[in-house]
Amino acid sequence: MASPAKRLKTTPLRIGTHNGHFHADEALAVYMLRLLPEYQDSTLTRSRDPAVLEECDIIVDVRNPAPDQSAGFGNRVQGQYDGTKHFDHHQRTFSETFSPEFQTKLSSAGLIYKHFATQMISHRLSIPIDDPSITLLYNKVYKDFIEAIDANDNGISAYPSDVKPAFNDKSISLPSLVGLLNPEWNDPVKTQESEDEKFLEASKLMGTVFVQKLDYYGKSWLPARDYVVKAMEGRFEHDEKGRILIFPQSIPWKDHLFTLEVEAGIEEEDKKPLYVLYSQEAEKQGWRIQCVPVSRDSFESRKPLPEPWRGMRDDALSEASGIPGGVFVHASGFIGGNETFEGALEMAKKSLGL
């Protein structure tokens, strides 16, 4: 007979969740767990039988407690959250958030992310677990992706209830797409097996987007920070007030710029960068000049390109600006282009004085 240690190594771990109608949060929670080496070959049990679920190694989004806690009817609709085996968020007293900086209550996705994401990030991106970038990515991915899943599952709106939306965008959200994967109420051949297959499809949908987000932040967004730091350090080279930043190519710079401004204590508006220049010569499109927005998500620029240039192209732009090599300036004035670095830089300098 094999030793207990050997049996432990060869027996796949088991993930448990409820059966029936499924949502985006537990679909994502299961996928995230399977990104961990110890759960990559795990089996999945979908049930509402407490005794069956308690046989699993980890249980997510399940309201029913262990059999020895279900003496009363009231207890049977309660869940458990202990941070080790039980990860449910339906308890009346549940108020767990990602950190004190957040007010959004966690769903099962947020709970799994909170407890296991540092290992996921380290494993997926091959970054040492104690590297400072792990914490940076851990917080960033939660804020920009996981929190919205938590809010959706807990019925938290992004806007005050008295704000009337201009259109309905709920039908194109990830949770709504997961909802469509549930078997229809009048499906004549609905079985537990077919339902489980649909759940795995939903889990793959949520997980694929999660991994794409994680890869983007780890492999593209994070490395861009060093370029923004360098540009901030050299921003007085072309303007005595440091209002022009220069990058060798197009990079995701906005998040990092606003973060670095706060870290550097740059509060005065006249000391903040206004224009970003970056090369697109690899695409044979010359150089771009882009205005820094007033905030991360704003379409309003700190200082748009001059109004007389807006909507102009090519020779007409060169004539209007007095700068050779003009390519275009967007009608809103938030971005423009020139054939050369010197031309784009001159556009930035001239715009500062207009």
C-alpha cells in the first residue's frame, strides 16, 4: 500500500462549488485556482450537498456549511469564510474587502484573488514572490479588473442610482456573457453533465480574460514604468518647467505618470507635464505629440493643441502652424503628428506659448 505522503502527491486536489445557475465570480475563482501548480490538475465538484462538498480540498461560493453546523434551518443558508478551505461571501455578517483602501465587498473571485493572487502572479510571470513588482501588480489587477467582478456579484453600481445611463451596456459585460452560458430554463435535455460543461466554458471565458489582463500588466504595463521614470528625470532638457516628456516609442504611460507625479509631490499645475512625444517611425508614421489628460480616465487635456491647428493635415497643418512636416492634429486637439522628432518637439514648444 502506498504511503500517505505518496498518495498526497499523486491524488489531484478537489475544488468544490455549487451547482445550478452559475455566475462570473465563481467561474473566475475556479479558473484562478487552477493557475496554481497544486491545483492545475484538480477535479471540480459542483453540488449543493454539504457532505459531498466537504470532501473537497477547497470550496468556493457555497452557502451551505459543513454537516455538523447545519442543525437549524437558518444555518443551512449560511456560508463560511475561513481563508483556508471555505471561501463564501453570502453570510449576513460578511464585510471583507480587498484592503482598507477599498469599500467594495468581495465575491468568491475577490476572496480567491486576495488569498492566492501573489502566488499566481509569481508563477505566471516568473517573478520572485518577494519582488516589489508582485505587490504593484497584485494591487493593479484587483483595482482594474477583479473589483468590478466583485461589485457586479454583490449588486454594487458604479454610479449613483439617480444617474440615468445614456444606453444599456450590461448586455456586453463579462458577467452578462457568463449568464448567457447557463442552460435555458426550458431546455428539454438539461442535465448535470451538460450544466457542468457550460460552467467550464464560462470559467474558460473569465479565465482567458484574466490571464490576458495579467500578462498585459506584467509584460507590457509594468516594464513601461522605467521609461516614464527616465522621461520624468529628463523632462527639463527641452523645457525649463519640465512640461514635455519624450519616449522612444508608444508605451502605456498614463497610469505611471499620474502615480509618479503623486510620488514626487508635484501638485502645482504649472509644474506638471503637458505633452508627451513618442516615435512611430517603426510604422513609418513619424512622431506623435499627445496631450496629458487632466486625470487618468478623462478625455479633457491639460492643455490641448492650439485651436487653429485642429482638424488640419499635411501641408495645410504645416502652413497653419509654421512648422514643416506636419502630419495631422485631431479635431479635439488631444493628439497630433509630425514627420520628424524636431517637428513634433517644435509643435510642443509652440503650443506651450499659445
